[in-house]
Amino acid sequence: MKGTQLPSDCAGAFVNVFLCSPNMVEAIKLVEAELLQDCYKPVNTYAAFELNLNDTDYDTDEEGYPDNEDLMNLHRNGGIWYGPFHCYPPEKHQVQ
């Protein structure tokens, strides 16, 4: 979408989004609303997962993803966390 921070040669991207929500339906609605607000057009939300912050260690060395402390802060304070955007180029028929 116009105003996005993605590179101009990017046809789209995959991204993991982390937030706190009372249930899965609300989580999907919130994610799609936040993406639109930030100039990203969600095309297909194909998965949603509930994270059990008390029983599982989510610390990771992968750059751009939240660790346990970040996830707890989202749980306590709200907000949204975008993981890395994995861009893909336009298909040949879309290139002008």
C-alpha cells in the first residue's frame, strides 16, 4: 500500500505479528486492523497461535523476534510486535 515501509520492488511480504488478545477471533481482527493502520494490506491471515508464557521458553537468537520479556510486556501493556518482513518480488506478469 502507499506509505508502506517495504521496498518499492516488493510485491508483498510474510510477517509474524505478536499481540495480546482475549481470544483468537479478536487477535485476528486486531492484527488485520493494525496492519491496515500501518499501511500494510493483509491478504491472507492463515494461522494464529496462543502462546503459553508461563510454561514455555520463547527466547530466541533470531533477530527481530520478541523474547520472553518482550512477550510479557505485550501481555501486560498491550501493543503489537512485527517480526521481520520476508518480502517477495512481483511475478513476471506484474512487472511493467
